[in-house]
Amino acid sequence: MDFHLSPEIEDYRQRIRAFVEEHILPLEDDSANYDEHENIRLDVLDEMREKARSEGLWAFQMPRARGGREVGIVGMAALYEEMNRSIFGPVCFNSGAPDDGNMILLNKVGTDAQKDKWLQPIIDGRVRSAFVMTEADPGAGSDPAGMMKTTAEKQGDKWVVHGRKWFITGAEESTHFILIARTSDDPRKGLSAFMFHRDQPGWKIDRRIEIMGPEEHGGHCELSFDGLEIADEDRLMNVGDGLKATQIRLGTARLTHCMRWLGLAKRSMEIAQEYISRRRAFGKTLAENEVIQNMMGAVAMDIQVGRLLTMNAAWKLDQGDFARKEVSMAKIHVADTLHRAVDTAIQLNGARGYSKDTVLEWIYRYARQARLVDGASEVHKMVLSRFYAKEGNDFWSWGV
């Protein structure tokens, strides 16, 4: 692949950088701009989203015909990284999780009628959405096909849902939901995907689960279903295609996490570099200390490796490849790199880094989830091991 960006993508990247610098970064310095869960306050977010949309910096992953910018996944990689220079960045451009992954899935597999009903309001920023798959033990986690307990039973022209879900990101603020439920005992075709609206009866949010934080808008919630009825016209794809829908969504969603995390890793380094360049000890700046140079250089290299892994996976996805092993490699490495970058930055900033005088402690707490969300690192390593066992030395093929 060619790592040069097109003039169009580079123009968007520079415009996003300027927007983040001028409008979003200043918000981080005022505690009044945070909600009670340490994310950007919703009324402030609405103002930023309107500014971004008015400047044409909106929904880069979506088709132009639906109000997006349709830049492709390689373009998204460059732009999402730039957005997440700020902890508040991606959601301001309608490029944050979980809406990002949900829009991509609906755009790929929805009928025109489903896109008009379920997708377009998310693109327009009128509603938020959630992906409802994960269940508490003994239900679905890393093995949804084998462990899913929530059921959808066909009754006439409707599906009736019973079960429980948990750690559903964004549920408290969501209006549109994508639900994965069991429709048969088939080991590969036993799951199906459905859409439902928050106003439909037969389900409820039992609790918002407290986490280490900070949190996405709408938190991470536990849901129960007791007779939710979903019309068959609101089923996504064919009966039995629920696992396929999940894989389509998570393939790109895992990589967009990496894109955003790289932005946070670079921000951590930026804060560290600014501090060590002016902080003096024992007659010289910290930046002149060889030990500290080694720490900074190692993280800088890890970030660049992560960017190359992410771009390689993005390019393969743009070519129509599933890029499963490339996405897994990026997910493992970038999750580790984000944690290493912010941990190093906190260490170099000392007590200042551990305090709330910078956003480093925010990023540090956020970074710990990176090795868990959308598949734990151990699961992705298992995926890579299976690829290697099957391919041998061709695991490292160039794809001529």
C-alpha cells in the first residue's frame, strides 16, 4: 500500500486538527464542561456537533448521499487519530463509539427502508444507538455463537425476546438498538440481528453499571427483556445471520478503536514532551536525561508501529478483505501502546500527571479498558495462533 494521503484526506485532516485545537481542547480545562460521568456535557456536545457539521466535518464514514463524507477506512484512520487528540474529540464529529460501528453495520447490511428508519437519524445526530450483544456469565461474551442465552422466538409476523444483556455501551442515552439474540440451536446460524426503539414495551434498563471510568455517554448498562416484540421487517439480514452481522460490525469497529487510541497515545506523549522540555532537575532539563530519552523514544516507536498496523488493516478492509488477523494484531498492539504511552507520560510528569491538572489520569483510566473491549487481547492472540497454525510461513505473506 501507499502511505501517502490523498489531497482531500489531508485537507480534512488539517481542518480537523485546527477545529480540535480551536474549539475542543479548550473545553478540557473547565470542569463545568464535564458531565457527572467525566465526559463532555451533552449541551456542550450539541454545540460542538453543530459547529463541526456546519464546517463539513461530519460523519466521515458514511455515504455522501446520506450526509457523510465517505472517505474510506484508510481516510478514517488518518482522521480519527487526529480527532482524538482531545478526549472529547471523536463524538463531536459523529465518529465515536458505539454509533460509529452501528452506522457502518447498518449502512452495509440494511435495506433502503431500514436505512431510512434506523440509520439516517443516527447520521443526522438526532439519536444515539447501542449494540446489544454481551451477556453476564453464563451467557455470551467472547463466544456469542456458543454461549448466547437471550432468545427471539417467531410468533406470527413478530419476534418475541426474552433474556438479559449487560455492559451495553451507551444504552442510557440511546434511542435505536441493534440486538443479537438466539433464534435456533444451530452452532453457526443460531443467532439473528434485530432493531428496536427505546419506546417499545417489553424491555428495561435495570441499572447503569459503575465502572472505573470515564464513561461514554449513556454508560454501560444491564438490560432485561420480558416479551419485547419486534416486527420481522426490523430484522437485519437473514434469520441466522446474527453472528455474521456481529463480525461485520466488530471487524471495522475494533480498528476504529485503534485509530482513536493512537490519537490519545500521541496526546499523552505531547503532554510529556512539553513538561520534560521545561522541567529542570540537577542542572538540566528532564529531556536532556538519557534515561528519559530512551523512555520517550521507545513509546514513539511503538506508536508508529501501531499506526502502520492500523493503516495496513484499514487498507485491506478497503480492498474488501476481512483482514481478521491484521485487525487482531493492531488491536493487541495499539491497546498495549495506549497504556504504555499514558503510563510513561504520568511517570515523567510525576505528581502532576497523577493529578487532575492534566488529562493524563483520565486517559490512564480509559486506557485500561482497551485490552478488554471488542475482544480481550488473549482472544485476539488465540485468533493469530490459529491463523499461524493454518498458514505456517504464509502467515507473513506479502499478498502479491
